[in-house]
Amino acid sequence: MIYPDWITLKLTMFTVGVLLVITHGLALVNRKGVGEWLRAFPRSRPAGVLLTGIAALWFYFMVKLMDLGEFSSWRNAVLLFTPVAAVLAIFYMGEFLAVRAAGTIVLLLAEPLLESAFLRDEQARLLLVVLVYVWIVAALFWVGMPYTLRNQIAWVSASETRWRYAAFAGIAYGALLCVGGLLVR
């Protein structure tokens, strides 16, 4: 376990639920502003650089702190190569860099979220686990085929009805996660 013990199932479910309610509520209230920001995000160079830096830093500290088992002899090489890879990604993967970096952060975020639900008996944990696995599949596509996020954003924002359904679905699932988080011990 490389993350602190205070990252519990109750905390992660409630935090993810609150974040879903807030972000989807904001999308519902401010459709135009959020829609414009989302449509600009995939090709945003500043967002790409920032998110790549965050992902590289997170990965660096994960490698530094975790037990690599039989790959421990590679630790120094990976630690040295991580900032180099981040800089090379920023300079040579300018196209959809923000999407690729966001996908990488989602993949990094999946581990502590799933770890909080690992070996827990409560059925409510499945609300978080299913959501995280959906995020993992989406993030794999975003990293490998980043134009898919652009297409997903275009599809959701093409119609007022789709936008409202997506926002209400996010709010409802977030509320469900909050309730589930309050019910687990």
C-alpha cells in the first residue's frame, strides 16, 4: 500500500460523489461556458503541459515510494527517465497532449480508488468500482486514441437534451455514491 491509510472507502465514495455532483451541476447550470471549455480542452497546450507535469510528478513519486519487487534494480533508471519522458512528451506530442495527460491521470487515480474498495464486503463499494473501471476503459482510449474524447465531447454537447441527460446522470450517480459512502463503515 503506497497511499495513506486514511484513504478509506467511505472517504473515496463520498469525495467522488461530491465531485460528480458539483461538476455535473456546474455543467447543468452553465452549459455554454462549460461546453466551450470542454470543446477547447483536447487541444489546449497549457492544460496539456500542466496535466503532463502532474502525471509525471505523480508517477515519479509512486515509483520512488512503492515496492517494485523484482524490478527494484530499475528504480533509478525509471526515476531518471520520468522527467525526460515528460519533457519529450510535451515537445513531441503536442497534438491532443491534454487528453493523453488527462487519461494518464485517470489511470493513476484509479489505483487509490480501487485500493480503498479492495477486500471490502459492502455491496455499495461496487458503485465506486464500476465507475472506476468505466473510467479506466475510457482513459485507455484517451491515451491511445485521444480524438475519442473530442468526439465524445462533441456528441454530448451537440444537443441540449443529451447535455441535460448527461448532467443529470452525473448528478444522480454522484448522489448515489454519497449515500453509499455514508452507509459503509
